[in-house]
Amino acid sequence: MDERGFLAPETAEEAAEQYRELGPAAQTVTRETAKAMEFDREEYRERVTNDVVETARDALFASLLEVSVGTYEEFEAFCDEHPDLEVYENGSTEVERAVWHVVPFEDAVVAATFQNEPEAAVGTLRRIVHGKFYSDAV
């Protein structure tokens, strides 16, 4: 099993604080991307709206969430060791691997199963977790 990412907020308040701290990074990423796309000042003002920067912040936050990657058996063992967590599973139980993220302030673990392509599974899980639990908290 391996861990990816480093954001693992224990509380909704901690999640909101970590999200706020990503604001300047989201602004910088957006600005530098617009520069690379050769936006002039007028185009930048027209196209790089607050919604664009917030979308960048959402993507940054989700992409930094800590995710465990392992076998489906390791995921089942994790669930057995943490019976107090509600399990939200996405995918088939007939595959060999899983990714999961714990949302402590919701007493939940969210998982996605996969056979191949762990990077795709990690990305999918992070989007699911952000949409289901973090978007309201941050």
C-alpha cells in the first residue's frame, strides 16, 4: 500500500483553512497559465474570472488530498480495523485494487476500485470526495 497526497484535514474547520491557504497558489497557477497562453491584459481580465480562480483552487485542493492505494483486501482490512467509519464505495468489488480517503469529520471512508491505472482511480476518487464532502465544508 502507498500514500499519495498530503492533505488530510481532521475537521471541517481545518479543511476550510487549508482550502483558504491555497487561494494564492490558485491565483498564481491561473495567472501563469494565462501568460503561457499569451493572454493580453484585456483578455486576462475578461476570461480569468473569480469562478476560474475558484475552479483552480478546487482542483488544487482535491489533487492534494491524501489517498491510500492498495489491494482490495487491504481496503477491506482497513474497514475492518475502523468499523466506526461509514463506507462509501464506488466501483466493482470484483477487481483487485482500491484507493480510499478518510474524511474524519464525517466519520467516513470513500473508496474507488480499479483493476489498472491507479492514477486515474486516484483522480476519480479525489473528485468524488471533494464533491461529496469537502465542497460544502470549504
